[in-house]
Amino acid sequence: MATYSINSAFKLNSGYEIPLLGFGVYQTPLEETERCCLEAFNAGYRHVDSAAAYRNEAGCGDAIRASKLPRSEIYFTSKIPRSGMGYDAAKAQIETSLKTSGLDYIDLMLIHSPYGGSDARKEVWKALVEAVEEGKIRSIGISNYGVHHLDELEKYIAELEVERGGKGKGGVISVGQYEIHPWCPRNDIAEWLAKRNIAVEAYSPVVRGKRFGDKTLVSLAEKHSKTEAQILLRWSLQKGYVPLPKSVTPSRIKENAAIYDFELTKEDMDKLEFDEYAPVCWDPVQSGLDN
């Protein structure tokens, strides 16, 4: 069993490292974002997951500056929204995200969803590859892509390499972000990504609290003297994922980071294998290639 700490990181295909625990700011009001991120930094988090669609990139940037931590120690993610699904639109969104956050570079930029159709996805990927070459973004990836979308992207990267003159010129997928938890495990996607050394990020890792009270979860929490949320976050970590818990409550922000002083056994992990596909968020994964 791997030993984890709050400083544990995963080496991406881009060559950069991503901290294995992230702090999510989905639906965090802009006026609360700086405070919440600073609470997270004080609790030891060094990874913030935002998006253009969250409308709080500015608060994240303010927190990064106010923290007085070296910029190189904080990993910041944003995402291209559906309105940015096109070559020019994506390029414009990258500039907007840099300006809004006030940062010199973005550590990770994801395509937020596969919506927009095949041509649009390819155009956005090309814009991201160019932004990496320009030093505006360090690593790139996708979110909410099904295996069919991933296969298409892999083929396009090979085409782009030929078009742009060689290996690596098509960009590398560093991260895939999904709703993943025991009731929505997405094993087919996780296996596709793992085979290619692509980091798997898990949003809604505590299932928005909707499974609290589940008898298996309660028994594991009692066994380890931990909360149900901590059990789910530890499950995610031990699966090899990068969980992205979110909260605006200082005590919960700290609690969600206190997952390094216990370990789930193989038997515990097996108990959290459910034959269910029950996402609690949107599910673009199922959309067609020309959606």
C-alpha cells in the first residue's frame, strides 16, 4: 500500500507534478472564494480547482497572492466552458482566465465537457496545445469525456503530430476529471486513463452528502473513527485518484484534509464496490460524438 501525505503528488505526462488532494470551488460565491481558498491553504492544501463557468477565478487568484506562498507551490486549474468551444473562442477564454485570475500562467486547463461536437473539441484542443507552447498553460486535459470521446481525441493528437511536425506536437493528455465515487466508479474510463498514465481527478468525491447514512459507509466510519466524508476521500486516494472536495465551512475544509492517519484495508475497499451507476451531477460522459 502506498503511503500518502498531504504533500503527495503525481507526475503528469507533461512533466509537472499535481498534488493528490485538491480544493474544489464549484458554486463557491466569488465574495467567499478568497476566504475559502486561504482556509484551504492554511489546512495544507496546495491545489485549487476552478473553472471559467464557476465565475470565481478572480477570488482564487486573490487568495494565491494573499497567501504569500510561492506561486510554484500552488497548483491552479481552470476549464474551458461550453461557450469557449472553438479555436478562437478557446484562445480568447485562455486570455480571459489569465486576466481574471491575475496569474502569469495556469497550471492546468481542462476542456470542461465534450459538448459542442467533434470539430469544436478538436479546435479547442489545438488552442490548448498552442497555449502550452506559449507558456500560458503548463498542462492540459479533459473533463467528462466518455471512452468514445477519449478515443477520438487520441486519434486527433496523432493527426496533429503529423500536421504540426512530429512527436509531442499534438499535445499530451495529462488529466481527466470526472464525477467518481463508489456509486459512480467509471471503471472503463479510469482504466483507459491509467493505461496512459493520465491522472484521474474525482469531483463530488463525497457524493454531495447524498449517501451519508449508507450502512456500509457508517460501519467503516465507526471502524476507523472517521467521518463518512473522510472514508470516501480516503477511498478515492487509495484508488489512485485525485479527490477534489469542496466546502465553505472552515471545520469541514480541515476535516477533508485529515485523511492521512488511517488506511482502508482491502476488505474495506471491497465493501465499497457497488454495482450502481448513480451520478449526482450532470453527465456529459454519455453524450454522442456530435452532441
